Amino acid sequence: MLTVRQVLTMDVFAGSTLVAGCDGLDREVRWAHPVDIPEASEWVRPGELLLTTFYGFRDDPEAQRQLCADLAAKGLAGMVVAVGQYLDHVPESVRVAADAAGFPIIELPWSVPLEDVVRTVSEHIINEQYQLYKQSLAIHRSLTRVVLDGGSLADVARELCLLLKRAVEIDDISFNVLATSEEAEHDIDESRRASIREGHSSPGLLDYLRKAGILNKVRTSLAPLRIDPNEQTRAAGMTMARILAPIVVARKIYGYVWIIAGNRELEPLDFHAIEHAATVAALILFRDETAHQAEERLESRVISRLLAIEPQLDNTVREEAARFRLRLEGQHAVVVADPNGNDVRTVERMARTAAHRSGVAAAVGERAGRVVALIECGRAEATSDFCRHFATESRLLDTPVRIGASTVHGGATTLNNAYEQALEALTLLPALGDERLVATFEELGLLHWLHTVPPEALAENAYARRIQRLAESDRTRDADLLHTLEVFLECDGNGVRAAEKLIVHRHTLKYRLQRIEEICDVDLSDPLCKLNLRAALLSRRMRGRAGG
């Protein structure tokens, strides 16, 4: 990258003088462009070095000052003014404006032709771009040779590290570390050390990248992005700049490549190199996925056979299940996940990663548009652990994955029942609360009973009709008494807690409760009445939000 500071060292600028804007000497110079008309700011682009004699402004210092401000605002690298003919020196007002904007202004003797400046600067830029192209091509060839020789992601990371002399990390779609390489311990920061140690990028750093919109920008642009340290990243241990690039196949992200700056400033070559590395990594991941497709088809077949209403547990099924370390005589649970608009294959990979991280044997596949995991587990805690890892893996997706889990079942003959339990837990998940991402059949309790009640039986329930009456009153009067009742009952009839949660005065709450008693013809001091109302509200929420 050519800067104004480097331009000043060129022979053609030997007799020149920097008269303003010394704070901007590190601005990048992308081209040199002579313009000598009043509308100069309309003819130039960011990064250009403007060459002028000020002929069009020779008698108008204010126009000269305004031109300086306009060029600085447009992002130009700087301005070279030929002095000795129309101007002896750049006016002080212009120099003051340039200093304030950090916009370099160079006085060039009239005897130096502007064409010589354009040629010298342009030759340097073209030669620099040619050298960058040659280096980039060499890196492309080296990395391509890795994949052609049957190399792995670890080989790609190692080769890129050797070529750039920078630390490299390759992650999967959930930012689990797949490969890593660095030349020395001082080349990385604490965030990088933690990712190597834990096998996963720092949750704090990923949370910042998500909230700052950086991950979304990478996913939508599918291009490398530089990330600089700031107060928030330093709190997460990231003190070195890095580049993040997506690994993309057919516009679908399979993972990410990181380059860590270390103790040297990042350069344009690093951006070229990481794009080459991401392309090669995509080829390797796609190659590996193609090799695994036969295994995944077998996995789906095992799941279909075991989840049948009357599974045929012959030797063939036993042998196929054993491929995934599943013992048919063991205890199992079924977990069903709604991809919620995300790519199903991506969610499947996350489920397999969750099984690995939680230490359980699992078969994972797609069934009716959902991801199904059949896991072997001796206790309910193992199922919860798997679901927790699964939810954690999927937290970086565009929309959260929702998960339902069955109870633990002994033997493989009852897995169809376990599958139905997991589906019910997933269906009723919204009734447990808007923020919930995981539901287990075991915690449904009363919701399971309510779910089995036929609509005609529910219509006969007096409390269900009272809740309906209250909802209609709210719609007519534009009130919110139904929500007030729901919060009051969730707080076990504690008025103080309910008022705090609703953010209303206790007298306001008291008035609302009186109105509810009048409309519904109920006594809210009666425990049985409150129980019935709570059940009716749960049934309404369950059927309204779960599609019942």
C-alpha cells in the first residue's frame, strides 16, 4: 500500500515541501490525478492524490479553502499544489483547514511537470499491484497443491501460516476449531489461546461480533472483513487485529478462516491470501462431505427403522446401529429440532457436534423437515447436556433452533413413543415462554394433559369460557385484563410481585382484579378457582401459539 509518507520520499518530490496535514501522512494513495477546474471535487475519487496549480481559484482564497475541505471530506489522499506561477505559497487559511482535517498538502516547485508526478506515482502503484498479484498467485498455487495432494484443513492452516508468517485458525459453522497453526506464542492474543485451549472461539468475542453486526455482514457479503481491537474485544481477550473470511460452497457457509495480525500490521496480501485459503478449505470440506453422504444415508435409514411403530430389530439393524455406537438394549432418548428457516444440513452438523461435545452416541438425520437425533443415554441429565450443547452450537444461526426432547426409554422397542414425546415437547415449547429454546417431555406436566383434551371437551369447560369472555372484553374496550390475570396467577396470586412485574401501582392492580372478577364471575381469593383459571390460560396459550 502506497501512502503519502512514501510518496514524499520519491525523487520527483525532492524539492517539495509538506506544508499542512502531517497527521494524514499514512493515508493510502490509490492514484494521482491532475485537475485544475473549479469543480475539482466532482472529478476525483477517494484515495486519489489531487495535483493542481490552483489556476481556477488563484484569486479566491475562500474557494481554495472550501476545495480543501471538500477533498478531505471525500476521502482523498492529499493535494499537491504547484507553486511559483499563480501562487507563491498555499494560503494560511487553506493550511489551517488541512491541518484540522489531517489532509496533507504538498507544495511542488513549478519547474517539476505534473506529468512526471503522475507517471512516477502511477508506475509505483502498478508495480506494487503486479507484485501483489504475483505473491497472491504463488499463495494460490501453494494452497491448491495442498488440496490436490489430498491434504487436510490442518495442512491448509499450516501452509498459510508459513506463507504469511501469521497465526491461522479454521473453524466450522459454529466456530468450533477445526485446524490451527502459529509460529510462536507471541503471535497470538488471549482470545486465540482460549480458542485453542477450549476448542471453540471465545463466547464473549462471538457475542460482540453478533451484536455489532459483524457476523451478519460477513454472512451477507460472503467476503473477508477486518476486525480491529476495541474496548469490548479487549474485554474478551482480543487485543490483535484479525481478518475473518467465510468458507463458502454454492453461497452456503460451511465455516470460517481467521488470520491474526500478530505484531505486524495487516496488509492487502493477507486479504488475498485468506480468500484463497477459504476457497481451498471449501473444496476440502465439500470433498469430505461428499465422502460422508453414504454414511449419512445409512444414518437416516437406521433412524427410520428404529422409529417405526413396530421396529424389526433384526441383525441388520443391530449392525447398522452399531456403526453409530448405539446398543439397541441400552437406554435412549429422542431429540427433535425445528431448523426454523436455517439450512437443515447445517443444523444436522451442529447436532453431531453437540453429541461429540456431550460424549453421547447418536444417530442424526432429517425426518419431515426436522432434525432428529437418537441418542444413547443412561440418565435424563445426559439428554439435558446434549440439548444444552445443541442450543449453544446453534446460537450463531440467523434464527434460533427450537428443540424438543423425550424422556429416557429402555430398549429400542419404545423409540416411536419417545419420538412422539419429543414432537409434543417441541410443539408445546412456545407455551412454556417466548424465550425458551428447549423443552423436555418430562417438564410438560399439566400441558401434556391439556394437549390431549379434545376441542369439544374444552368448549364445555366453564373456565375456558370465562377466559374467552375476558379476551373479548379486552378487544372491545382495548384493555389488557387478560395479561394482568396471567401475570397475577404466574406470581401465585402475590399482588406486590404482580404489580412490580406489570409496572403498575398496587391500587391499579387491585382495580383491574376487581374488573376481572366482575367480568368472569369468579373469586380470585379461591385457590381452586385460581388453579382452574391458570389451566384455562395455559390451554389458551398452548393452542394459540403452538397451533393447537
